[in-house]
Amino acid sequence: MTENLKSSCPHHAPKEYIYFVRIGDPSARLFKIGTTNDINRRIKEHKRYYKEDITILGLIPLTSKYTTLRVEKKMIDLWKTFEGWVYKRN
């Protein structure tokens, strides 16, 4: 699944990504938002840690560390307001 997440132009590939994933069963509504420079590695780490299926719900390429952290915080704050969703911290 994550093997296909490679940039078509390696010279202009983003340095950071914000990812939004669901952990486990959709009815559990557990989610994680984070930043990474290697989405394939990060998804494998989450699978190993949570021992659950990980579903990528969103992937945003970013080039600025400041922008990445700002967008990540806004996404976390937004999704925490939705009823029934639980945010998992690292």
C-alpha cells in the first residue's frame, strides 16, 4: 500500500509530510496526525507499535518545517473537536 507513495520528481520531493491516519477498526475512531520525512517508514513503525491496521486518510507534502508544525497543530485541534474521535499522542 505505502510502496506507491514516491515522488514522481525526486529533485523537488517534499522534505516533510503531515500524515493523518486511522488506527485499527473504523468504529474505534482512533486517529493520529504527525509529521515525517519518510511516510513508508512511519506507517511501518505505527503498525509495529499499535499492532493494528493503519489506514492513511490524508497526506500533505510540505517544504517548510514551520508550516508543517503549524498545519499539524491546526489539524489536531480540528479533529479533536469532532465527536467520538480520540487523538493518540506519541
